[in-house]
Amino acid sequence: MPAAYIIVDMKITDAEQYKQYMAAAPAAVAAAGGEYLVRGGRFETLEGNWQPARLAMLRFPSFEAAKTFYDDELYRAARAKRSGATEFFNMVLVEGAAPPA
């Protein structure tokens, strides 16, 4: 079963409030077997016009595990702490490539 990835592009407008989300979200990620691969940091657009404000990328053992994370009460509580702290928060879930046979 291939891993799954959540990719987020966000623009934070209230850093103090967003810190509450950043404190709560990791427990929800870990509870679903996920891990952060990217959480902010330096980036460079290599092709195209995409100019993200801040990126995050998470890996989960499966697509289903990532969906469980998103729908779980722990993450719903973290999302509530984020409410109003971003201009936008775009999140996509994508299944990774299957390992070679």
C-alpha cells in the first residue's frame, strides 16, 4: 500500500493565533501515524507561476490514514484553533506512487 501525502499552501495573517494551531496539530498527525516532512522553511519556485506563502507536507502510511487524521476529533480541535489566523489554507491529499514490485 503506498504512502499518502498532504500538501498545504497557506498564508498566515495572525501569527500569534496560528501558534495555537502549530502546538495542537502535531499530536493529531502523530495519532494517525503521520509525520511532517516540510513545515515552513526555505523554498524556491523552479517552474511556473506558483508563489506559495508557506508550505507544509505530511506523510501518512496510507490514503485512509490521512483521511482518518483529517476527520479525527484531535485535528478538528486543532483546525478550530487556526480559524481566522490565515488568509487562505489550501490542503490537498494525494496518494504516493506504489513501490516497485
